[in-house]
Amino acid sequence: MTQLLDKPVAPPAQTLSGAERTARRKALLHWIAVHSLGIAAALFFVLPFLFLFLTSVMSDQQALTRELWPKDWEWSNYADVWNTPGFLTWWKNTLLYAGLGTVLTVVSSVPVAYALAKFRFRGRSLSLMLVISMMMLPQQVTIIPMYLFWAKQFDFSGTLWPLIIPMAFGDAFSIFLLRQFLLTIPNEYLDSAKVDGCGEFRTLIKVVLPMARPGIAAVALFQFFYAWNDYFGPQIYASENPAAWTLSYGLESFKGAHHTDWNLTMAATVLVMAPVILVFFFAQKAFVEGVTLTGVKG
């Protein structure tokens, strides 16, 4: 009994003052407000893709109802779309257009951007202004003379070559984006390479390109996404030849042939979007870094 009486008693917990309670309440409300906006923004972007996917695995009858959740998951819809005559050809054409076009754009744009960023020559500012002016020129302005040139002079109508070959001569936006990135590379690295005996071409290959990987990745992704989603170009040059259609143009034809089969149309859309989403998911770090360092943030 004496031991129990001698045992020290813990002091009562200190109560929070009114100011501290108010500060904690404000912090909690601020946290809820910030995360609520984030959740709402995430749902705003995710829900359309979720609706697209869920509709793609519904049956024909359920896709025409207001139900949002599939009763039976019809994974065979993707097989039906993939086995549609011409769909595999559209895939091959799109890969050729986007893949080869991206490689040609990067290879042709890097030397021009390097010259505009690091060389000092007469007419440099004028050349940069010409590049910027080409960025402001809509494709629709030059489409008629370009079509007559490729169709009449080279007989490339009904193919994708009128869209791929010009990429071997550089792209104004890619040149400008790469130039902005190369300006962030200190000239001391280039001077050190030249002191060691490197010429301009070797300096570009051995020094500039390894340091410019984020910028090159950003340009490559921009060009790949543009070519993959391009509808206007294939419509002008390849519409008369179904064997040269791309996914973007072929999807419109598929939608017209299956205008009541919304499940198949959504499945085809998922198959068209999936590669772009996967490419961006695995390359987003380099893409964000490249865009940030070039100063193009809007």
C-alpha cells in the first residue's frame, strides 16, 4: 500500500490552447482542400479512359445500355478487332511512319540545332528567324503545292512517303527545341574537346550527344506522338489506297463500319492508344527533364 502511495503520478496531459487548435484545424482543412483538388483532377483525366476500357469489354447489347460495369468481361473483343481485315496493316504502316519519321527527324535536326546554338556565323539570327517562322506556318497553307509536287513529279500519291521523306530535312519545332537545350550545355566542354584534337563532328558525337540525351528524347517523343496521331497527312496522301492507311485514319473507317458496335469501337481505340501511353510511361522522366531544361513549359 505504501509503495502504491509513493509511486509518482504522471502529470495531466497539457491541453491545447485555442490558438494551437485553430492552427491545427487550418492545417487539416488545407490538406483536405489540396488533396481534394488533386483527386478531382486525377478523376477528371482517368475516368474517360476507365469508361473507354470498361465499354471495350462489354457485350454488344450491354454497350448500348446505360450500365457502366460489364456483366461478362468480353476479352474476345480485342481479338475480333485485331483480326479485322486491314487492322494489322494499319499497325505496320503507323509503326513505319512514326518510327522511321522520328529517326529521320532527330538525325536531321540535331546538326542544325547544334550549328544555331554553338556556331558564330553571319546570318545566324536570320536563320533562327526563318526556323521560327516555319513553326508559325500552318500545314494547310502548303498542302496544295506539296501534294502537286509529290503526286505529279514523283507519283507518290497513295503512299506515306510524302510524309516520311520531308522529315529527313529537319523539322522547325524539333530544331528550335534542340537549340534551346544545347544552349544550356557550357561551351567549356566543347572547348576542352577541341583542345584534345576533336573536330566539330567528333565533338558533336562524343560530347554533345551524350549530354543532350534528355532533349533528344523529348524531341523524339514529340515527333513520335505527332506521327502516331497524325490524321490530316494520311488523309491527304494515302486515302485512296487502303493498303497505306495508318491507325488514325483506319480507325475512322472502322468506326463507320461498326457504328453500332460501340464495344468493338472502344476496343479498337484502346489498341490505338495503348502504345503511346506505354511509350510515355516508360520515357516520361527523360521527357519531363528535356522539356524543363529547354524552357518550353507551356
